[in-house]
Amino acid sequence: MKPVNARIAEELGVREAQVAAAVALLDGGATVPFIARYRKENTGGLDDTQLRGLEERLSYLRDLTDRRRVIVESITAQGKMTPALAAALEAADTKARLEDLYLPFRPKRRSKAQTAREAGLEPLAQTLLTRSDRAPEQEARPYVSLERGVPDVEAALEGARAILVERFAEDADLIGRLRTDYWRGGQLVSKVRKGKATEGAKFADYFDWSERIERMPSHRILALFRGEREEVLDIAFAAEGEDSPPAAPGPFERAICHRFGIAARGRPGDAWLLETVRTAWRTKIRAGIKQDLRTRLFERAEDEAVTVFASNLRDLLLAAPAGGRATLGLDPGYRNGVKVAVADPTGRIVAVETTYPHEPQRRWREAVTTLGRLCRLHKVELLAIGNGTASRETERLAAEIIAENPDLKLAKVSVSEAGASVYSASEIAARELPDLDVSHRGAASIARRLQDPLAELVKIDPKSIGVGQYQHDVSETKLSRSLSAVVEDAVNAVGVDVNTASPALLTQVSGLGSTLATRIITHRDANGPFRTRAALKSVPGLGPKTFELAAGFLRIQGGDDPLDASGVHPEAYPIVRRILQATKSDIRVLLGNTAALGGLNPETFVDARFGLPTVRDIFAELEKPGRDPRPAFRTASFQEGVETIGDLKPGMQLEGVVTNVAAFGAFVDVGVHQDGLVHISAMARRRIASPSEVVRVGDVIRVLVLGVDVPRKRIALSMRLDDPIEPAAGAPRPREDRPDPQRDRPDGRANAAPNGPLADALRRAAAAPSRRR
């Protein structure tokens, strides 16, 4: 097998030297954000996405190497290692292949084959396999022995068959081929369990379903497995010819025969060997392959679900911040009232309130007056309204407040409140807002996530933010590892103000972690704001290596050195000083001075330590110091009078916010307490492989209402605003790429899915290979 670095380089399409440099940095304790940002010369400019892929493959291949070593040692200790086996083990490039090769040598429970070998029947099995011209009964008679536990010819033949069945089932090359053939030609079939049709109505689409295994999308795999887990569906795997009659062996049995030279040629032993092949396939090999396929299907679906979740989370974390503007957060509710919290421009909560404008108390005027007074008192600019229960009614309340206070120039914005309740009851919230009631902490979170989504959302478990696809069906470890990487990359891409950041935000900075984040805040509280990055070295436990990894991502606004507010790493300050000498300028004059910088050649400042990529990054930072990579702030305007799903009519054009992107489409909040679905086939006029090619979480888009199913709470939308509302007669019906109708949402809102009667309005894609039976 190729060396690890060479294999990763080939997979990533980069040079082996780039991989070797990145691996050395990772092994030396460097973080992915640090390597991507400040070690471009070493890695040839590998970005964070490539480095994350490299890191994951490195871990897998090293685990593979460790497992290979254990297996080689085990087989060698058994005295069964051969040159051919050693070569095969060395060439194994996946864990599955490695385990296939190890299977015959793996310590196992006592089997019929083992008992037969101990009874001396191994030579009989070998003879029957290689000498089909001999009659099995005659060959078996010499092996009959009461002392060895072989009372008759039938018992001897049964033992020989057990030995051959095990041999067939443990042939790594054969099993690998059969597994591949079944994957390519097999189908997954689901049926509703008897008496479960009503109880499991949410899985009705899969009550009688079959589909080619290799073509199944991830969301459907996870939906089917969930239906099985909830005891609504029975799932089976089927392939053509797997249950062929004895007289005509199917393709899988023929493959076994071919592998071991077995054929029906009228010889005395042929029939017995064919029956042995049949037994091996039906009692042992097939079951193992189906279990392997089940695992492979789930892992593929899991990987895609984790990828979708990570992509959505990244977009949400890097959504446009409203910035330092006083914001009034409204957490809507009926009986328990609308909880209110005012955040000043720095995010500090300066006032809280509870009003009861809606049913049953209906103290509308009192709420308008009270909230108007709060807005005036605290110079509020934005009204952040949680998008849960009673949100549209609360939007009307906000509109009246704005109308009655025209001089304040207020603006109302709908904000996703997913995860706000989780934050409210968290230990982080208790430490940050100890004097607030749990209910008011939710309003505070809503206000602050509008000001800075990244700074607020890092305080919440990513799995509770609600931008995933079947997140409760995938591996907790795999999901957490992926999401943690996304959070780390997002935080470091933006940078952190060390004098205002929360512990949760500082924890995500390259090289820090929770312990050092706490120590930084303790030092800050005791000694006042940090005036320079160098002052961070006085924090207990923050040594040279940690400073190297973290300093470039920490910002000090208004400090002694303007460069400390930029993304220029302190190690590169000498380059800046040389630039100042060349321009005969002061740093405060040079920052943002595009004209002065434009007259310089970056190559002039390249030296033995800092190459052209770093120098160009320094120039970019000097031109736009502390630049924020996030987009400009923009909000959606929900249509007045459209507040419930019943208000929607086909043909309406509405503005909405993308709340989630899945493999089959994008969910859009149009202000009716129920997200609609833009199916992937209705997102663009060209064929797209993934919805993420067109939209991201947080995008404000305009959509056309294609259809509404009020009883099932489903809304079909299109981003092609001139789409016909009714499908053309005889139009092809593509496959129904449906999510599970009860997708996991922390806020409890079900989402639209493209099925049921309204699905006819959005089926525009080409016919798919899946079929109803």
C-alpha cells in the first residue's frame, strides 16, 4: 500500500510535500485554523476545508495501520502467516478489506467446522472439494469413528460440509466481490408491519417501497431505518437470483462455484458440492453481506447527514451580524406572555419585561406603551422577534410600536429561536445572566443573536440549533467532532475581541480551550482590558506555543498598537515595520490607505521566513484592518396579512429566510409558523447536484407558493417565480426525494416535505430509478 502521505496527497489532488508539511504541523500541536491562516508557505496554501479532510483521512489511515499491525501480530503468533497473506494484508486499503482477510484467523466461538476439524474431517473436506469424480459416501466411510464423534457416513459428510461452508464464507476475495455485486444490483425493500399503518402514518410513503441500494439518498436511508427502529416498517434486502431454485444456481452461487472450481458435470460429487455452495450462500454468506450492506448504507447516509449539518451550521454561524446596535429581543408567547430583554450595543442586558398582548389577557395597548418606552429609554434600533409560537402576532405588535415611534427609526427582524430555550436553562446562561429568570434569558439570547449570531450561537450545543438532517439518527461522536470543527473554523475566521468575548467564544480560539479562556477572563476582570496582544503572555498557563497559535485570532480594539486589532500575526510585525519604512508612514496613516499600499510590490518584502502568500495576506489586512468575512446585514420582509398556513394561496410570491438546507431541498420561513420546502428540482433552471449550490442558511430569497396542504402542514415552494402552478398534462413524475415528515427540530416545528397531493406541483425532475411496487 502507498505511504499514508502519498495516498492522502493523491486523494486531495495536491503534492505529497504539502501533505507532509501539514502532517508535521498537526503532529506538532498546530490547529487547522492556524495552519490555514499563518502557515501557507509550509503547506502550499492548503485551506481549512482541505486541512480538515486531510486530518480526518490521516486519523483513518493511521487507525488502519495500527489495526494492520495488531492483525499481523495475531496471525504470526498463530504460526499461519504466509508471504501471500502478508502481501495481501499490506495491500489492504480499507478496514473492511483488512477484516475480511483476518476473518479466518480471528479467534471465534466454537463452531461446527472446528468440531469437524478436531474429528479429523479436514482431509475429507479437501478431497470432496478437489475430487468430484469420487462418490462422497464412499470417501466418507473411512472417517466414521465413534471415538471421534463421527457415528456414520451422514455425520462425516455433514462435518465436511461445515468445514467447506466456513472456508467459502471466509474467502476475502470472494466475499469482497459478492458484497460489491449485491451493492450494485440489490434493492432495499420496506413494508408496513401488520397493524401499524395508522400509528405509523408519518412513514406512509414507505409502506410499500423498493429502491436500488447504491442510488438511495441519505435522507431516505435514515427515514427508513428510523421507521424500522420505531417498529413501523420491516426492512429487507433483495437481489435478483439470490433465491434461485436448486436446479439453476443464481449469480451469487455461480460466483462461489467459479471461485472454487465447482460445476455440474454429471460427476458423482457434483451434486453434493452444489448443495454445499447453496448452504454456504443461504445460511452464512448472504446474512453477513446483508449486515455489511446495512452498515455501509447507514455510514454513507450518516456521513452525508453530518456534512449537511456542518455546512448549514457554518452558514448560520457566519450569518450577517446586525452589529453594535441596541436591540430589543421579543420571545413570543400567549398565556405566559411575551418575554422582553433589551441588549445595549455591547450585548449587555440592560432591561427585561414581560407583557401580555395576546390571548387570553389581551393587554395590547399596555404592551405597546411599555415596549415603546423601553425603546426610547435605551435608544433601541432593532426589534428581534423569535419565530416560534405567536411570532406573527408579535410582529404586528412590533409594527405598531414602530408606527407610534417614527422618530426612533426602529426596524423589526424575525430571528430563529432554535436553541434559545436550551441556552436559557444552560450553565453558561446561569453564569452570564444570574439575575435573570430563565424565560427572560431566552429573550436575551434572541436579541444578542441578531447583534452577533456567531458570538451567541457558540454558547449553544450545535445539535440544538436545528439546522441538521436527522441529527438524532447519526453517531453522536462523529457529529460532535464535525460540528466542533465547524465552530472552531468559523470563530477563527472572524476573530475575537479579547476584551469583550464570552468564555464560550474564547474557548473556540485556536490553541486556547476552556481552561485558558477562563483564565483570560479572570485576568481581564482583575487587571482591566488588555492593551496589547503581548500582555496575554502574563495570563497563567499561556505559554509561547499557545500564544503563537492564538494571538493572530485575538483582537484588541483601541489598544496601544493598531496592528493588534488586525489579523496580522505578531510574528509578522517586522514585515509591517519594513512596509512603514518603505512608505515613510505611520501605522495609523497606513491602515486602510489603499493608495499607498497599491504602489508597493509585495514580492519586495518576501524574506527567508515569510513567503509571498503571507505578505499578500498582510497587505490585505492593512488595506482592510480587522475585516469581517461575514456578509452585510439584511432582513426579510414578511407579507402583511399572511400569518398562518391557511393564508397561503398557490401563486403567491413571498420573501422568506432559508432556515435549513437538506439533500433534497431547502426549508424557507415565510412567516406562517411552518417552513415551506423548495424542492431541489424547483431551485434553478439548470440541473444541480446539491441545494447548497444555490442557497445557504440565512439567505433571504423570494419564492413562489406552488401548493399548500393545510391538514399535513406542508407548503411547496419554488425559487423559479414563473413556474406554472399546476403541472402540465402528462408531465413526468420524478422520484419523491422526501424527508421524514417528522424531522428533528429543537423548536418543535414540523417542516414541509414534497409529498402528498401537493407534490404534483413541484415534480419537474427526470424520472428516477426508484419505484413503487
